[in-house]
Amino acid sequence: MKKNIALVLCGGGARASYQVGVLRAIYEIIKKDQNLFNIITGNSAGAINASYLASNAEDWGSSTQYLMDLWKRLTPDDVYDISQYTMGKIGTRWVKGTIFRSNDEDSTVSGILNTDPLRKLLKREVEISKIRQHFNDKHLSAFCLSTTNYYSGSSVVFYDGYNTIADWSKTDRFSIRTELTIEHVMASSAIPLFFPSAKIGESYYGDGCIRQITPLSPAINMGAEKILTIGIRHHHEVETMRTLALKKNPPPQISQIGGVMMNAIFLDSLEADVERLEKTNTIVEMMGPKSPWKYVPILALKPSRDLGAMTEKLNSELPIMLRYFLRGIGVSGKSGLDLLSYLAFDSSYTMQVTELGYEDTMAKKNLILTFFDL
């Protein structure tokens, strides 16, 4: 009997372009047009990819090709408005809300970039209303997006799928069954401090990675029997990290600190959760039928190169206003490259990263075939 296979896509801003290269390569290896995954979950920028794929689950070949082409031609103007007028308007609102202590909604600033272009892009490219029909047609059994509620501080997973799926909850995290919309995608992918929060119902939500410490759990709670996840951090050897930590370094700029914080938010939780599941699987194998847990095979793919370092020559290719903004927080030369990689929604970066994802995965063809029992 076919197992319920889940695709777990976590965040990382522009680094999420790596995921689409991986997914296109998987299609070319498997050559199966209908969706390969019964369950799709999205978190942060992974929510953008997850939503598009879930909306087009009936044609995996076309959807992965189109999504890869979309990321390859992406420009900053497709994601955020950094015109002088808009940036000035945001600054005026910030001054009004802080110095003059105005409490009206028009003076509230929850992110320093205007992401209306991203909302327009998603409305144009993602027919999210089609997802429910895919449940009826059995192209999908479940779909969810993780968010963070800015008032309760909890991780909230909005999901939809077969009626057999029940709500779940743990400390500081819970699920809500609902029909998902573009606002859920905007909320899940709202990079903290940079992208504004999104209003869902009567409350405000931000990036799902902020509080989602167990990004694999939504897939497991929705019935996953196998999981494929795509990381966005290159594995560094301990000696490399030790050398970097102990060598003589200049005082860190805001951009350097911001990059480390972003890595902690977007990367650490997935890697820790994959390790937990692998350890649990080992215990299940040892205990056999007496185990209180189930064995859930997982394949975690990750980049062969450092995606942050790939932005080193990117600054000169970005729009002037974006370069000015990034320079103001210390992104230049070899400083703040990790932070830049999260905001570099530009084809000069995303094309490289997409192609790396494709090449890395094609090099693991046998591993992919084994995972899918082919």
C-alpha cells in the first residue's frame, strides 16, 4: 500500500529558491506528473513554494517547471516596494507612532519594507482556492502553513485536508482548521522586522519559523508516514566552525548580528527536529512493536555550498535604493552576507541558488529513487 509522503518546506527568504531546484530535479528523476506528495506543509518563504505546489497538485511536471522559472526571473520589485516615496512614508509612520505616540492603525509599523508587491504576485500566480478541490480529487490529503501570533507568542498552524485529520496542540503551539488564503501565505512568510505582519481574523501574525521549533510535527500530525524536507544551510565541519570562532575578527556590525539571528530563526529548528526524528526512529527500531511511537522515514536534503557566501558579489547587481538600505545596516563586501541572502530576491542570486538545488539533487538520483521505493 502506498504510504502518505509529506513534503516539508521551511523558510529562509530568498534562500527558498534552492527548494524549487531540488523539486524540479526530483520530478525529472521520478517522471510522475501527478503530485508526488500527499501532504504539503509550508513555513516562512517555504509557504510560498508550498502554496503554489499545493494549488497545482494535479500537474507536478508543469508546476515545478513554472515555479523554478518564476524564481529565476524574480526581482526585488516583485517582493517589496523600496521606492523613495514608500520608504519615506514608512519612516513618517514610524516617527508618528513613536515620537508622537500615535496609536491609530495608520501609524503602526511592524516591518521596515512594504510587501504589497509580494501580495500582488501571490494573488496573480497562486490559485489557492483550488486546494480544496485537490482534496476531493485525492491529489492531496492535507496542506498547512505555520505562522506566529504576535500577541500570544504561540506557533499557530493553519491547515485544511481530509475530515479524518483532528486538531492538535502542544505547549505554545496549536492548529486551526480553515480554508487557507493568500493572507495566510503572507503571514507565514513575513520575515521578522523586515516584512510587516498580516492580519488574519482579528489578530496579527508573522513568520512561521519564529516559534515553530518542531517543523516536522504538522506533517506527522496530519498522517505522514514518510517525510522529505529541504534544508537551506550547508553543513560546516566542526573544525571550520572552530577556526572561524577563534580567529581574530573585527567588531560585528548590525548586519552580521542580524544574519546570525536569522540563521537561528530559520535554520536551527529544522536541523534539530530532523535529528530528533532520526533518534526516535532508532529507538522505534530497537523497541519494535512495543514502541509508543511510529517509525517515520525521513530524507533531509541540504545545499552542497554555503548559500550566504553565494551573495558575495551580489551587491553591485541590486537596485540602488536596496543597496543604500543594506549599506545602512552594514551589508558590504564580506560583511552581513547571511542577512543579505534572506533579502536577495533578485534573479542574479536566485538563479544561482535554484541551479545549485537542481544539481545537488540530480547527483543524489539513487537516494531519491530509494526514498520513493522506485
